[in-house]
Amino acid sequence: MGHDNHHLLLTGDAGVPALERAADFAEFHGLDLRAVDFSQVTHHGSKRNVGPSILNRILGPKLGSPNLTKVAFVSASKDGAPKHPAKK
């Protein structure tokens, strides 16, 4: 989870059930996923693979401050595929 004092979360193509199991596993082992400061958004940001509830659980609630403390990477096509990433 860490590299040079940075906390990374790489999700690949995991869907919501897999992310929930990962969050359960981390919680059971005393890992705080909210410490992640760089994360990969699953499956190109597809709305079927990720949503606000699991993101809030893993990364913490949406910040109301303009100061960015986290970075998320979404792999998407150069030409802007209509479904990925989901605008939500």
C-alpha cells in the first residue's frame, strides 16, 4: 500500500463487490484506506464498477475544500468514449 511515504490503491477492473471485500479486509487488518493519497478508479470510471458509497468508504467523504489532498487516475480513451468515464 505504500511507496516512498505515499499510499497507493490500484484497483484494476474490480467492481463494487470486490472493493467492498477489499475494504472489509483492510478494516479487519487495521489498514486505513482513507490514508490513500493516489488511487486508480476502477474500470475506466464505469458507473457499474464504482460509486459514491464505496468511494466514501475507501477514500473518505468528498472534501469541501479547494485544497486537493488526494489524486485519482482514470484510464480513458483519448477520443472520449461516451460511457467511460461516467460523468457522475
